[in-house]
Amino acid sequence: MDFHKEDQIIQKKIIWISSQIRETKIQLNRQYKELKDALNEQEKLRKNKKNRLV
């Protein structure tokens, strides 16, 4: 295999891996936001329960 062809194959692999990382980052950011929202909701519920007991 010549240099140019091998370089193209490696470049395609780099591009594919980079796109996978970007997609994963987007998904993780979305999940992090959902987690934060759920934790905030749980905290509100616990505060309400605590206030009712007092």
C-alpha cells in the first residue's frame, strides 16, 4: 500500500473516532442535565417532606 492510500485510511479512522467522541459528549451533556434536574426535584420533595414533619 502506498503512503497516500494508507494516510487516507488513517484519516477516515480519525474522523470517525472524532465524530463518535462528539456524539458521546452531546449525549453525556444531555444526561447530565437530566440528572441535575432529577436531583433538584428530589431535593425539593425531601425539603417539602421535612417541612411537613416539623
